[in-house]
Amino acid sequence: MTVLCLTELEPDGGTVTDASLRALAFSRSLAGPAGEDVAAAVLDAPDAALAGEARAALAAAGVRTAHVADLGEAAGYAPLAWARALAELATTGLATTGPASAVVAAGTDHGQEVLAHLGAITGLPLAGNCLTAARGDGGQWQLTRQRWAGSLTEEAVLDGDPALLTVATDAVAPAPAETPAELAVAPFRPSLADGDLTVCATVSAERGGGVSLATARVVVGGGRGVGGPDGFGPLEELAGLLGGALGVSRVVTSQGWRPHRQQVGQTGTRITPELYLACGISGAIQHMAGCLSARTIVVVNTDPDAPILAHAQYAVIGDLGQVIPALVEAVRARQNPVR
């Protein structure tokens, strides 16, 4: 038996995404007690060879076999085709180790959608945003999972073979296995049904490169209190000086001040930085669902009663138009001391 994990690559195909590395770590926790292997389903590789960095990351994560799909002319994200490929792998495509005992994916937009399709194809139940999972008596799975945008946890039992699970993005760290695996790459071409490639989205790397919001160790966030599109310049400068990424609240993207890809929250990106500096953000529930996994939250806000302060370790009650430029100058002075 094998635990099969949907594994995505960065848009340039160079390495494995942080969310997938976390899902692979979760998969190891399921496979280990049962003495099973972990296999990766790589459905967005530019070719069946896999880049050297991606191979190294999979081996370090304890993956024994990487099943690399050939989807023909379709390039990019095709949720129904991906689900069809997972269904084939989970039932018949793991010839050396037998069928999958569980199929795991990161609790990202892609992971949730693909496994929902997989549940529809197979008729199996799906448990989303799991924090822990363990086999119980009678083949059932004992789960702890996030509900209501992470505001509470639920103890649940899942009865499905294989188990379909998505992993909360902050459930486990993207830690490598104690012993790297000898990785085998197994190209395959799934049998797709008519219409499986009707929906296919091309995912490209962000223009200008930079630090990914999902994996940044420092995120500088801006909300309505920034005042408008022009107010984000100092925040971007500070994020750059700190080697971090810029994030925004939903109202900012709704106003068209910044692109949706920078949104932090339940309907945006869930972040797990060491430091989240939230500037002019009130702290709506949907936003907090995306940033509560930050190790340290520092707030800059003129409102001492803003809800986000209840979740912050530190706060500066003041005008961000004065505080942020002062921080920029302080960081610049520390990085370039006068001799």
C-alpha cells in the first residue's frame, strides 16, 4: 500500500511548492506507522524528466516514486484531468506497491478542487483541511480538521478506501524526511474522458520574480488604512528591505488597488511567515483565517480597538504614514551603517 500525494511544482517547474512539501510531510506521518511508502503524483511537470532541484526535493521528502503525468497538449492546471489521473493512480497505477490507502493534497485552491473532483469520480467522501489523521479500528480514519475558516477544530471519523484528505496549510512544517529516499520517476499517460480538458488554466511565474507570498518568511500587509494605490510604495520598499513579500486585505483587491494574487485571507493566500507586519488592517475574520499561522503578528493601526490587535504580539498605535517611513529609514541605517 502507498500514500499518494498530489505534488505541485513552482510555475517555472524548478522545484516543489512549499504547500506540497507540507502535504508530503503529512503523508509521511500517515505512511510511517503502517510501513507504507509515499508516492508523489506530479501532474504539472513541463516534461517527464523533472528538474534536478525538484528531484532532490522529492527525494529529501521521502518520496519513493514520482508518477509524472503526460497530459498531451494540455499544459497547466486542468482540475478534472488531474482528478482522473489521481483516480487511475490510486486504483491501478501503483503496480509495485498496490492501490493507495490514502490520497493527500495540500489545502490550497488547487488541492481542494482536484480532490473534490476525485471524490465525485470515485464516490468517496473527502475530508478537507486536516490537521491530524490516523488509522483507527475497522479501517476508519480518526481526524482533526479545521472548520469555519480555521476558527475551530473538529474531531471526525472518515470511512473511505482510499481516504481522500486535504491538509491545512499550517498543519505541519515542510521538514525533510530523516532518511532521504531513492527516487524513481515513473512517467504515465492517464486515460482521460471526453471533456476532462475543457477547463485548463495556464499558470505563469509572477512578473519580476521576487518572494512568493505563500512561502515568505516576512510579509508586510496593507489594508484600507493605506489610503489608496499610491500608499503601498513604502510598504513594498519595507518588504523588499526585509527580504519579504507584500500582502493585502480583501478590501484592497476589491477596490482594485492591488492584484488578487497578493490577497491574504480565506479567499486569498494563507501565509505562515515568521513575521507578519499588518498595516492599516482592521482584522476581519476572513483575513485572520489567512494569517493566524504567522509566528509573530505586529500591527500598525490608528484604532486601538481594531479586532486584529487581539491576535497581535506587538502593536504600534499610530499613523502608518509616519511609522512605515521611519521603519524604512531604521532598516536602511542598520543595513548600511555610517562608518
